[in-house]
Amino acid sequence: MRFRWVIGIVAGLLAGASVAQGTSDASDPRQRLIEQKIRLVETLINSPAAKNVAYGREAESAALIEKGRKAIDDARKALAEGHHDDAARLLDEALRSASSASRKMAPADGSLSESAQRKTLQDLGDQVEMYRKSLSELAGDREKGAAARSLLAKIDALVSDSRQLSSSARLGEANKKMAEAYKLAVEEMSRLRAGQEVVLSLKFDTPADEYAYERKRFASNEIMVDMMIGEGRAEGDKRKLVDGFLEEGRRLGVQAEGQANAGKFADAVKVMEQASAQLIRALQSMGLPVF
């Protein structure tokens, strides 16, 4: 998995780390929380991708990674002295350095491990299928049925191409086709539903299942944001706006992940929905009429 994606798992936990100064007793829950976050950021800083940026055009990324490591060391010292606020601030610095490095070292060819590519393909496919179901219902509409059926045919053609590429082990190309299908579904469905209240009927057996769905939706929207940035839809000052939505979405996503890990799936669903809403705002700011 690309280093940049690991940030999606870690970023934002630090936002809640700023707590009152206190003692450094190992039983102090504040200290345990910060220690956990130190380990999380260390995982990011010491990832295989981060270790492969020492030379050539990756030198700037390497400097940022090293800056992050120093911030972690300083955070440990602050924590040992019981300075929890300082430790949290230093961890924020470490994460910002790692985030900057990740954006610089994201591979131009978008390469991912085979397992990561298959997971991405599956998640995108699930999202496309959700839109297909809604379009199938709209296909019977007297006014918009013809447009819905035409859109379904286009989506199905892209999905078919994606599956053929996947069966030939051309996963990168398969993901691109599936992403095209997803983007087409989101954009055109929004136009077809213009002026209408959109209700996607989904039923989940457990809150955990609903959370798993929301995670997939978030990941798919994140891919969409990347696609549109790659298309040059976030140039100039708009890029700062998009990056702001993206970072806030990731922060909320990690908050939701923490709640899910604690078994609080209902709460995690609500926060993950807020995370996806941030990505939707990013997409809207780039001109995609997504709902």
C-alpha cells in the first residue's frame, strides 16, 4: 500500500491528543494515549516506502521524514517529563512532515501492491453496484428512464472492461476503468437526480457492517479526489481548499477508526459519514456535482 494511504489510517488521531499538562505516571490514560499515537506515527515514519527515499529526487522527502523522526524523539522527551501538551504538539509536527513527504513521494504510476489493488478494485466495484441499483430503479421513470438506461449501459461497459483486465492480471488498468465507472455514475446520477431528494436504500445486519460500508465509501471518494487532482481540477489556490477538506476528512476517518476499534460502531458510522462529507466538499469544489 502506498505510504500516502497509510496516512489515511493515522492522520487525525493526533487532533485529540492535546490534553492538560500532568504527571508522567504510566497508568495515566493521557500518557497511554500519547504513547499509542507515538507508535502509530512511528509506523508511518518507518514504513518501507519511507525508508526508500534517501537518494535522488526523493531527497526532499527524506529530509521531511528525518524531521518527523526528530519530532517523535522530542515528543518522547516531553512525555517523559510529563509535558503532554508539548508531546501532542510535537506529534502534530511529525505527522505534518510525514504528510508532506508522502505527497511528494507518491509514485507517478500509482503503483500499489497486488493485494492493495485488488482491495481497491473490490471497494470501487461495491460502490458502483450501489449506484447501479439506484439507476435501475430510475430506469422505469417516465421522464428520466431513457437517460438512466443509457447511463447503465455505459457503466456496465466500463465494469466489463475492468473485469476483463483484472482477469488478465492487469490490475492497474482494471482499477482505472472501475474508477471511470464510479466517477461516471456519481457525476451523471447527480445530474439525473437534480432537484430530487436522493435516497439510497441500504440495509445492514449490524452497525459493524454499516461501518465497513462507510469505510469503503470513504476510500472510493478518496480515489475520486485523487483522480480529479490528477486531471488538474485543483490548480492554484483551489488546491489548498481541496487539501484542507482532504486532511479534515482523514482526521475524522481516523477518529472513526478509533471508535470502531473500541467497539463503538454506531458512533464510528456517524463520524465516518462526516469524513466522507469532507471529501464530497472537496469533489464539489472541483466541479463534480456529487451528492
